[in-house]
Amino acid sequence: MSNISGKTLVAWGLEPGAWFKEALPVARQMRVDGSTDKQIIDHLFTMRATVAVDDGVPLRTNNIPFGQFIEPEGDDEKANVASVLAHMDALMRVPTIERGAVMPDACPSGSALGTIPVGGVVATKNAIHPGFHSADICCSMAISVFKRDTPVDYVLDIAMKASHFGVGKRTMSEVRQYKDLVQLVNGFEANPFLKGLEDYALQHFMTQGDGNHFFYVGQLESTGQMAIVTHHGSRGLGGQLYKRGKAAAERHTRIVAGRIPLHNAWIEADSQVGQDYWQALQALRLWTKMNHFSIHNLVAKRLGNQIVGQFWNEHNFVFQRSDGLFYHAKGATPSFNGFSKDDQGLTLIPMNMAQPILIAEHANNEDALGFAPHGAGRNLSRTGHIKRLMEEFGDTRGLGPNAVKAIMERETKGLDVRFYTGDPDVSELPSAYKNADQVQAQIEKFGLAKIADRVLPRGSIMAGEMKWHKPKKSKAA
């Protein structure tokens, strides 16, 4: 294992100076601790941005004021909001950013200061920041309303076979029947960001992943009609595009703004690289929309039931508006007219598996940059929430089967809640999220969206606990 010297730092693209005296011991200790060169480099560029030198700093010395549409209630919420605002304060010093806002569901999404929080929105000039839309590109919601009602258990039986959660993937023979998908993937060859990702696009089609993604069955509060709602992003395809986009952004930012933390790196939108990345994002948007509605349509076909209405919207994406700025939403729902070519004037805002999903009309609130929250958000991390439950049940070793059963019974009573792996993931149960009524009240108070209807819960599917499970064999789509 070679030692890290000043020459090493220069080779990594860091500008030499007196600050190397501070950087070298940090870098050497990180290597001793087992950090990769990539982790060390990222940390040093972040460190570099905080060191005052005579040649000036690209970061603004004062941040741009940003909209705050969140009111904390309780100690957990107050601590959460304080962290969110600290991140936003640092983030708004990035020179490409023109405007910003924080939604009622905001929560931190990283430890590095200035990481855009979940529920954060920023508008940039001639810059696309991959870190601002995150790896789960185009994480989104889709709804289909049905002509006839069907027992929820039967719908979920069908969905357990038509969709797929967790690790594992589809076979080529399963997905090549989807001609629009094949046509889209055939175009990847022409885009440097997508070339070579064809297998991800095919094998992850008709899958939904893990974490907070779901298949939800409910009924419209207004009419009683049955509806299904799905939540997922662009899967492994999006994860791979994110890696490529972030690498391109880091290469550019190291040249033009070497002291900007690399989690805030950007691609110039009007460059050829920027245009290629923008087109790749649009391809992933189309892929994700196809994925949602292919699952919905297959469920409808197997139910023998007719879909009478559909719409969808993303909440992890980049939007360009008529002012020419690029609006980056990290877990924030567009609530402005014409946010996309297929905008129907409605968006979906979920809360948790035991609460209604909101159907919202656009509010066009410019102070909030035209956005609304994407859900209820979290005050605690998944680990923090489970730790608190362990304390409640008096078991420091973990939550046993009896505790999990008790938690399930009190939080999902009256609902048909299923986990694809067969083991409940208590970090995704309702108590892990912010108070749904509080979030809805703040949506209405701040005029972020207009609640037009709600989808009342009947049942849902999520991935479930993943730690002990091998990939399931894909069921034929």
C-alpha cells in the first residue's frame, strides 16, 4: 500500500498549497482505515471547499435565501428540520443555483454538508447536477382507476405474480414481448450515457425494487372506484446512468470549480455532454412510465377488469421551465402546469400504507418553485426507527417475531399488507414516517397543491426484509 504524498494529491486533481499540511494526515488516516481512493478524493475535495485561500472560492460567501415550507412539531421534527436547513444553507452557496425551496416532508439524505435533502428543490442556470436528482432517477407514482371493484386479496394475489420486488431480474424472453420497450432500448446505442446499459433496461423491466417502493390497492374517496397505485423509479438502469452522470459532472467541476464539494458537481447543460445527459434522462423517464403502466395493464388483463383512467408523475427528476432554468427535485412533486408533455393537471402524493394517497391539482406556487412534497418523509433514519422500536419492546438484540407481529397488528389493522420476501420490513411501516395529517395540513396551509381526491387504503405490497433472502426466480410476466 503506497503512501499518500503531495504528488498523490496533485495527481488526483487537487490544487497544491498550504492546506496540504491539513489534508495529508487526513488522507493517510483514511487509507489506514480502509477507505478507497475514490472516498478519499471525494472527502478531500469537500475539505478543500472549506479552506480559505487567497485565490478565492467559487462557493458564494453568503447563501441565497430559500423558501421554507415546513413547520416542525415535536423534538424529532425540530432536530430533523434543523439538519435540513443546515444542509440547504450550505447548498445555496453553490454558484449555479438561482433559487431553492424546502417541502414539508424534508429530511436529510446524506452526511456531507450541503447535500440536497429529500424534499429539496433547487433551480440552476445552465447546469444539471446528477447529485440533486439522486441515483433513483425518476422515482415516480402512477395510478389506474378500474371500471369494476374486485376483492383486494385477489388483486394482490395477481400483483404478487405480475410485479416483482427486491433483488432478482426478469429473463429476456419475458420482456422482449414489449415492443415499445425494445424500440426504446435499441436507441441506447446512440447515446454515450446509455450505451451498454441495454441489459439493465430489459432485465429490470416489470420490477419495482425495494425500500419504500410499493404496489397499493385502494378506492377513490369521491366515487368508490377501485384503483391501484405503484411507486418506483428507473431501477438498476437509473443507478447506472447516475454513476456515469456523476462521473462526468465530477470531471467537469474539478476543472472549472475545483473547490466545490463533489456531491454538488454539475454538467454544463448547453455542452454536448450536457445535451447527451439530458436526452438520457428523458429516455429513463419514458422507460419508467412504461414500467408502471405495463405492470398496471398486466394486472388489469389478468383480473379481466377495464382501466378507465390513468396518470402518473415523477418526484426525483430535473425539469426545464420556460425561464430556462433547470429545476432539480429530490423527492418533491411538481405542482405547476405543463411540468411535462403528458401532464394531466394532477399529481399523486403518498403518505404511508395505512393512509390515503392524495390526488392533487397544481397550485403553481412560485414561492415554492411550483412544487409540493412527495410524501410524508421521515424524522428518523431506518436504523434509528428500528432502534426506537427495540427500546420499546425491551430487546437490544433486535426485533423478534412476536414484536414484529405486534407492530404489524397495531399499524396495519384492517388492511391486506404483504411483503414480497415474506418477512415484514418494519422500517417501512406507518410509524416510520411523519404524521400524514400534519403534512397534508401544511400542503394546504402553504398552498403547495390543491387536494382534489384521495385514494383510501385497502392493501399493499412492499419488498420486505432483504437481509436473509436470496433472489427469487422471476415469475413469468
